[in-house]
Amino acid sequence: MSKRRTYRPEEIRAGTTLFIVTRVPGQMVNHYGVAEYLVASKREPQPEPGTAHPYRMHPLIAGYAASQTDLWRTRRAAQVEADRRLGIELARMKRGAQ
């Protein structure tokens, strides 16, 4: 297994579990979490437009997501990144308060 913590777009296949760091805007500070997705096969029926289909992602959407953000291999690596981003936010707030 590779030592890289993120997937490259060409490595994404059906059945791959990937993790994305998400941002939830808050009143004082943004909160960061980790979302888990399973890349579905191209033949799997896709949800109707406007409906949520949790934890499944079409391979084309996964490719697009890889072009917009990092797709993490493990939940732990994604959580480390979420904690890092939250630390940056808190440091920025602390500097602004002084």
C-alpha cells in the first residue's frame, strides 16, 4: 500500500471507500468533520435528482470531487486534516481577539 494519505483521481474505483473533510459554518468558528463515501459502480442505479443517497458516490462525481478537494484514504488521516484546519481557524480567531 502506498504511503500517500490521499487518492489520486486515477486510483478511484468502484468499491473504494474515501473520506472528505467537510466544513460546517458556525457563528464564531467553522467546524470541520469527516464524511465517508463508498464509490458505487457505474451500473448501479443513481438516486433521483433532488433526493439524498447517503454514503454512495458515482465514479464521475468522485473524479470531480478529487479535482476540488483531497480524497483521504483513511478516516484517521482525514480527521488529522480536519483538526489541523480547525487549529488554523482558532489561531486566526485568537490573533483577531488580541
